[in-house]
Amino acid sequence: MTLESTPVPCRRQIPEAGPSRVVFNRKVGPGWLLLRLEEPAIARAAAPGSFVEVLCAVPGSYDPLLRRPFSVYDADPAAGTYDLLYIATGRGTRWMAALPELPELPEEGGSPPAHADVIGPFGNRFTPPPAGATALLVGGGVGVAPLYFFARELCASRERPAQVILCMGARAADQLQGIEEFRKLPIRSEVSTDDGSAGFHGLVTGLLEHLLDRDLKGGDPRRITIYGCGPTAMNESLRRVAIERKLWCEICVEARMACGFGICFACVVPIQKSLGGAYYNRRICLEGPVFDARLLKPGLGEHE
């Protein structure tokens, strides 16, 4: 990888997928849930950074009308399953939280397995770092979802980086969702909390700068790659840190998406098509959601 390379825009077709069967739907933390679905075509095509669109309504109903986008948290192509990490905050996610966990082969006369209407995966993916590099994964909130998928991929890669360091941020220790799963991987995991209840006291980008100034000080900046996903304010702060320090950085941008594949133009944000070029309203779902941080317009949060 060089500083001239950029993530490749998505040109993926919608897989011919059937309904996704609910394998389990369980609480994994305060307000957090993990939904495992079975659909082989989606499981095979999913990649770190890609997302799916879920119709959060009962069969035959379109209320709510618009699908909800979710980053793929993990996928098992051999088993044909993929996972979604989410928080029940609105009508769509509350509908998801109510999905039952039913046996694959119900007893005679029992309820059939539950299914969800899911299309995808859509979007591009994180660019793997060069062998021997230091990969820093920076996440907050549900933004940890594509980073966990990416961390697992890096650990299994034959050309894995020299080290993978996770920087996870949350308001408080009980909101560090998924940290135990990251700690099971052969990577270094660091956390930050706004209230100082765990790890670094402050924002996750403050933790990142602390590590860069202490543990990675004097290292070759060309051998440091940063990958981020989180709330818009975090993404903007990460963009600024990476550019100021001249570090390679890719950011998975979060947005509301109605279709997921570029038809509705509901998720446009001013982003350059190439370095030094003009800013255009680019579709996060189609040209992204993973972008070279240098292409994002300063003050990203002001444009959503």
C-alpha cells in the first residue's frame, strides 16, 4: 500500500439471496444485541466494511417502509451465517430485537423458524495493510462492528501485519461492547472511556494520539495504517489526526441509507473523487462506505 492508493468504489451486484433465517438473537450487553442469520450467499460475499439492508417489518408489510443498514459484524462462509451487532433505539431495531430465537427443526405443530428480509451485502471494504505494518483499528459505538470482522480477517491472513492494535472508545466501561471478543484475538486491545471508568480517560482519538506519541514514536509513518468507524464526530476527529500526522487512514462512514445501492441518493456527502480534486456529493453506499480519510471534506459532521 502507498499513500497514493485509495479504497476501490463498490460495483457489486445484489446477490441472489433467499430469506435469512434467524439462528439466534441475544442480548450481549446493556442495550446491545447480536443477531446471527443464515443465508449462504450473503455470508460468502460479506467483507469487512460491507453492510446489509434489513426490512424491519413483518412479511407482507412495509411499515416502516425504508430498510435499515447494518455493518456485518462477522461472517462464517462455511456455516453460511453472518452476524449483525445493533442497539434497539428506534422502530426498526426494536422490531429486530423482538425477533424470536427458534430451533432449526421445530417440533410438530410448533412455530416455524423466524426469517428476516435482508439484501446485500453492499459497499466496498477496508484495504488490507502491507505485511509487516502496524494496523490501528479505532472504533466507537456500533462502529466496532466492521472492525471486529476486519481484525478476525487480519489474524487469519497469511500476510498479516506486524501488530494489530485496537482502540475502542465508549462513554463508560459498561458500554465497551465486544471488547471481550476482541481480547480473545491475538491482537493488542486498548480502551478509552469518557468518564475514566476504564482505560484511557478521554476520547478514543486521544487514546490513539497517546499511543502514537508513546509506543509508536519514532516509527516509520509509512508502516502505520489506521482504520476507523464510529460516530460522525469521532470520524471527523480521526480524519484530522491522520492528516496532521501524514498517516494512511481509511474511515468507514456511517449514514442513513434507504436503498443501499445508489438509487435513492439519500446518503450523499461532499467527498473528493481524487486527491486534490473538487468535492462532489458522493453516495456513501455505492462509492463507500470506506473512504481514504484525505478525500473527506473537513467538518464532515456538518454535512450529514
